[in-house]
Amino acid sequence: MKLLVTGAAGFIGANFVYYWLEKYPKDEIRIIDSLTYAGNIENLTPIKNKIKFFEADINDNKAVAEAIAGVDVVINFAAESHVDRAIFDPSSYWHTNVHGTLTLLEEAKRAGIGRFHHVSTDEVYGELQLGSKDKFTEKTAYSPRPDNLYALSKAEADKIVMDFYHNNDMFVTISNCSNNYGPFQFPEKFIPIIVANLIDGIKVPLHGDGRNERDWIHTKDHASAIDLILQKGKSGETYLVGSDNDRSNAYIAEKIVDLYGADQSEIRHVPDRHSNDRRYAIDATKIIEELGWKPIIGRDNFDEGLEETIKWYKDNQEWWRPLLKRRASITDNNKTLSAFISLDRETGKTKFAFGKVEKTKQKLEKNSGHHLKKHFVEQNLVRYEIVVKNLESKIWYKNTDNDIKKKVKALGLNPATFGYLEDLASREDKINGDKILRLAKVEHANPEFGVYGIASWFEVENHDKEKRMEGYYSWGWGPKSGAKILALIRRKGEITHFAFRREQKFPTGTIEYNLAGGFPKLNESVLDFIIRSMNKDLGLSVSKRDISISEIISLGRMSPDTGMTNNKPNIYAVIVDLDDEKYKDVQKGDKFEEDIGIVLWPISEMADIVNKCDDAYFLAALARFKLSGVVDIKLQ
Ligand code: NAD
């Protein structure tokens, strides 16, 4: 058999190729990999005579056409999987994960390839509650966490793969797998970094409270599952792959420290990562029962799997040491600034160092826009029709004036505001138990918000037939879900103040303490957005060079405020080193109570604000920041 494997210079792809050649030594393997920051040609050195390697981007139609000619099967591992990178450069996710998959499918179709297998992730299903016994199955609805660009782009890619099954009659299969461990994993990832730090006597970083759970599977078990899907899987089917091995991050860290023979005091709690989902767990019944898959290492032999993995990293230090020094150069969305990313071993997070734009990097997205636009418009139209049908079945919508209906539908046809229509259609027909009679008014928030913020005014009626108006606000969602920022000012290495606004709050109209933030513009990275908000909302004079990613602390997401729907903003604490010059126009502390405006408040007096403030976002941000343990704050 002839196989084309994409992304096989990366972690799982390389392990898959080793597995395959051991089991089917006569097969011909071709590999396409563009050798990004995560790709490493050394992974394939021992088998270099047994493979044909094409160093190319999967978006390169010509290279893909050459590599794909005459193969029986395509297996797509290539992906941008580095979550921290999305903070700076969100477009790379769309480039590889979405558009790259589309290019591969188009070329596979053109070449008449018999089977296309797409390797996906359980993150497309979103996160599960900690403490629940729930597991993802093939029937679980896709619900990628809106601030996890990796998950969002993989979900979009899965949909495109299924489109080629439905509309082009292609033989496609998808596997959605849980977290992998094994050899060749880039040392910035959780398990290798624990081992590498233990070897070098650096404390093991454990993010957040350590209770987040992942369902760990050995790469050999993942490879055997894909092998079986290639043999017996049915076209158009998705198979969830996991070895019933959900464990908390704290368990993994403690276990590895234990197996390594080190002391538990080697573990150090550090603030949480950006977009750190709480829990994933997989129910793999379908692949077990329909295809007869059985993990060999699985849960029962997890200790052995871990031991073998620890040994591999101990024995292959010449493999991972150079990778730890690797600095990837990337550019931001506006192509105005480039950054080098590398690993901070103490915190287990990505470090960014900023520099000038490298001209050569700018060519990357030559012709990606066109296909994407075409594809998304077609998909939106199908979704649009379903949503409009749902809306039109509602009595209050039938009673709504035609000009408002027209306005609503126009908003739905615009991909940027389509979410508003979805939000309206999925609303309950009551507000606080009172019946909605009609949609009376639709108002846009200030267009400077870029994505959308739309207020819907409903006429409602209570049991006594009294009528009143109720306003609801819908926000844009997805990667553009709102974000709130707790800005902390550090001087001479010590956090001394936090910055906030005191202003009239929508929709209540009361004067409140308010965090900076709102909505990123289309194509604005989280980092750019944070900087814009700090400058605009807080009157500080902050540049990219003032913020390092390890000082953006993710404090999780918040459920909507009263009167708001749809979005769950992300809350970040951002620490900036600023001298007096950069906030000279901002009021400092104590006399702000009657005033409206920007305030810098001493961190030592945080308790004062807590006792006076009613704003849920503000209080949640303070409480969660306190829990992060970055500074010791007194709240009483
Ligand atoms: P990885 O980052 O280690 O490897 C990805 C590889 O793809 C790299 O070699 C990189 O150079 C290559 N690549 C990236 N962009 C490319 C492009 N445009 N063209 C060609 N090659 C490109 O990732 P991984 O952890 O091995 O993941 C492989 C696949 O498995 C991904 O699709 C991922 O979504 C999926 N997956 C991973 C996990 C996990 O735990 N790591 C779990 C479930 C699913």
C-alpha cells in the first residue's frame, strides 16, 4: 500500500510512521511537512531511507499534487497545535488547520484517492465539567471553547472533511482523539517538560489548581486505532479514540515525579495558561465495538507507558535539548511586528521576544482567502435557512413588524453578525416567566466594537396583562468573544496598583467600577486587543514590548451578566511594567468615589473596592486573581 502522511515530522505523525513501518515494512510512505516550529526532521532520521519526504506546506497545491499522485490513502496529521501562539498569530491556525485540510481534500479528490483519513481532536467538543462523569461520544454536539482557536479551527476542518463526503462522494473518515503521550513530543508540552525539568533540576510547573483533567492515550494506541479505521472504518464516520484514562494534571505531575524517584516538593503551582479547558474524557465504545479496537497500553498499563516515556526522554536528551533552545519567528496579523517564541521552563509557558518584521514571512497567505470565503458562505447559507425557519416558528416573531424582521434577516446574512440571528432563534419565548409579545426595536452598539453588539428590545406581558419593554444584549462570539482585563501595574519588580474605570454601565445606567476590555476587532489578536484596551480604556501608554505572554494570566470565563446573552467573556490579568511617565494623566487612588474616569488604585487596598463594588466581572476578576497566587492580596 502507498500512504501519504502529512505532518509526520511532528509528534504523533512520526510515531504513526514508526508504528506503520514496523507492522507493514513493505508499504511505501510519503510525507509532507513544512517543518514549522513544531516539526523536526530529526524525528525521521532513523527511517529516512524508508520514506519519501516532501518539505512543503499542505496549502501548496503543486507540491501536494506531486506527493499525492498514485497513493492509496492520505492521513492528515499536519496542524498548528500550539495554543499560546494563537494569542499572537491567530491566522496560522486557519491557514494550516482549515485551509490546509481543504487543499488536501481538493487534491485528493482530483487524484481520485481511495481513502482520506483526518486526524482530529476531542477539543472540538468543548470542555466537560470537573467532577462530572460525562464523556464525549460521537453524538456529542461540536462546541469548541470560543477562546480556543486550535479547537475552533479543528472543528471547522472536520466540517469541511464531512462536506467532501456529503457533496463529493469521497471516502473519508475522522478520528477525534484525546491527549497523546509518548516519544518525540515537543518539550514544551506537559509530560516532556516535567521530565526535562526533573532531569535538569528545575521545578515542575503545574498550571492553575492542577485539577484540570485529560484523557491520556499512548501514541502506539492512537496509531493502532488509525490503522484499524483505515482497514475497517466506514466512509463518513467519526471514531472517538481514547483509552478510558482521564487523570488530573496534578495526578500526572505527581506520578511522573514519583516514577522518576524525585520528591513531591519539586512541583510548583504557577498561574493558569490561556484557554486551559477543565476536563476532557472520551467514550470509545464505538471503535471498540464496531471495529474491535483494544488499546494495548491503555489505562491498565499507564504506569508502564509513562515509565517507558520517561526513559525515552532520559535516553534521548540530544533530541530534546536543541529543541528547548529553538526560537520560532512569527509575525502578527498586521505584519507589523515579529516575535520569537520560546519556552519558559519555570512556568511551562511560551515566552515572546519582539523584533522587526522579517519580509520573507509575509508571503505565507498568498491565495488562502478565496477558498475560505466561498466555503464559509455556502455553509452559512445552510445554517441561515435552519435558523430562519426556527425563528419564523415563534409567535413573537410573527407579531414583529416587517421592517424589523427585514433588519434582523439582513444581520443574519452578514457572516459577521450571523451569531445574532442564532442567538435570537435559540432564545426562550419568555423573559423572567413573562411572555414575549414581539421584538419591538433592534439597536446596534457603537460600530467601533468591530464585530457586533446588538440590543434587542422585546415587548413582554406578565400574568396581569401588564406590558413592559425588556432589553437584551447579544455579543459576537467565537474567537471574538469579549474579553475583560484586570490591568496590574508593576514598578521595580513589585505590583503596586491596578487600573480600572469608573463609569456609567450599560444596561443598568448605574455608576460602576469597570474593567478594561470589550470586543476584539475582526482579525485582531488577543495581544493586540489587550494593548488597545489598556491604551484606550485605561489611558495607559502600553506597547507590545511592555507585555510578555507569561504575564497575561488567564482567569477563565464568566457567564453572562443580567440582560446579556450569548457570550462568555474571557478574563485576563495583565501585568505591565510602567514608569510614571506612561500613566501621568491617570488619577492615582483614593479620591475617585464621586468621579467618573480612570483610576489607579493601590493593590494593598483592594479590599476597599471589593466592599464597594457590585460589578460581577470586576469582582470575579479580583477573586480569581487572588486565587492565582501571583501576589498576596488581602481582601478584608
Ligand atoms: P505537532 O505540532 O507535533 O505536529 C504537527 C506537524 O505538522 C509538524 O511537523 C509541523 O511541521 C506540521 N505542519 C504544520 N503546519 C503545516 C503546514 N501548513 N503544512 C505542512 N506541515 C505542517 O502536532 P501533534 O501533536 O503531532 O498533532 C498531530 C495531529 O494530531 C494534529 O492534527 C492534532 O490536531 C491531532 N491531535 C493531537 C493530539 C495531541 O495530544 N497532541 C490529540 C488529538 C489530536
